[in-house]
Amino acid sequence: MEGEGVIGVQPIINPGTKYQYISGCNLKTEMGKMYGTYKMENINNKKLFDVSIPSFEMTVPFKLN
């Protein structure tokens, strides 16, 4: 899935800082997995680069018991 920004925001993340947000996904099964990339832009030279999002598992809460 592609979109403009992170949950509709295009934050500027300066060196040594971080950006945190909360997002969600409606699963059709009790377990799932997500992964992907973010396309970033260096604001100094306008060069684009990709940042990988490692694969992570999602499990509905009652399945963890």
C-alpha cells in the first residue's frame, strides 16, 4: 500500500531524533505479518532513499493466552 506520508503526516526527522506514531490494520485472520519500506528525502540535497521496515508479526490479543 502506498500513501502520502505516515498517517497523513510528512514529518521532518532531524539527525539524533525519532518520530513515533500509532497505526492499525484490520486483520482477516488471527495472525498476520507486515513489512515494507518508507521513502525518505534528505532535506539538504533532496535525494530520495528507502528505509526498510523489518517483518513483524501481529497477533490478536486473545491468541497470546
